[in-house]
Amino acid sequence: LMVWVQGEHSAEAISLSGIRGAAWSPFCELAACAIGSATSPPSISVWRYQQHSPTLDLLQLVDALPSPPITVRWGPPSSGTFFSSHEAGELCLWENTGEMQQCVKMHQSEITSVRLSLDGQLVASASMDKSVRILSSETLQERASIKFDRPLNDVAVFPDAPGGVPLQVVGVSNITQNRQPNGPCDIPVMTEGSDRPIGVFSGHRGAVRSCVAMPERIGFAAGGDDGHIRIHLFP
């Protein structure tokens, strides 16, 4: 785990074996890490960054987990919480002290990604079970479950908007049209209450690994194995 300071050529480094995911809190004073590999017991650790030193100090190490963690994601700036996703489909909500608030079984296989809506009100989990689950970021009360036709690597969620515009979800995957490693890979857009895409975006070749929502529901960015980041704008 390394911390690089803008304008400097040095970094504070902590040696952690088997990091699978790491995330900074909204104001960059805390870092959370998901750890798990063949040689590293599964755990989640929380670190405080002391900018004046600079040092990384371990605040909490949690190894009592429902299953090995995959990734971590901080909650809304005012919440003081973060989420972890796990191999057996659990989504856990944590205090920044490392105390677990809730842990919910959301999927039938591993959760590959956890994303917040830009307003911070919703959290979405994408899974290899071909589904996205959308919940309140504060209570983990479920808002929607949306099925895709493919296992998912990542998700972007767009909440309801004025004028009756419904919740929309973008999901990206490894699955190409001809099942070849460098084949075309399209990106479907789904909406609550529909089992068919309301739109499909193309242009990628090979697996698409990541996507992120753009402000004001204008579109999303996605990147993958073809080495390109593409900006997709909604009509």
C-alpha cells in the first residue's frame, strides 16, 4: 500500500501481502484495504494517514469475516462508513473504526464491484451471478434487483431524476459477441422493472473491466482490455 504526495517523488509504503482492493475515505485521511490470497489470511484493515509525518498507522484489523473480501468502497462523505464485498456474495457495512454495522447476503456468487450513485443515496453491487442489487447506502434496504444476461465486472447506477426518469443501471462484462478474447463487447443499459436493455453501447473490443457514471446523467465512461477509455453519452 503506497501513498504518493502530489508534487513529490517519494511515497509512504506499507508492505501488505495479498491486497485485492483499497479505497480512500472522501477526505483522504483514512484508507481501507481488502486482503486475501493463498498466502494471506482474509482480512480488512483500516489505516490513518498522518500527512504531517507522513505515515500510515493501522487503526483496525478485522479477520472475522463472512467470506474472503474482494473490494472496499467508502460511503457518502458525511457517513463515516465503508462497504466491503465478498466471495460468497455478502455486502457488509462498516464504521470507519472497523466495527461492522450490517452484513447482508446479496448474491449467489462473488460480488465483483460496489459503486455509489453520485448523490450518495444508493449503493449498487455487481456480481458474477448476472445481477445488480441496489440498496439504500444508509440502511442497506433493497430498492431494486436487476438481472443481466451475463456475469458482471462493474456497475454504474443512475438514480431517479425529475420528470419521471427512472433508475438506470450500466453493467460491464467479459462476454464478447463472438466469445473471442478480442471480440466486440457491448454494454447494456437496464432499468428497474424491465428484463430487456433500454439501450446498448458498443465500441469496445475484449472484456470491459470498469465503468463510472458521469454527473447529471449525461453518460458514463468505460475501459477494458483493448486499452481504451471510452465516453458514452446518453441520447
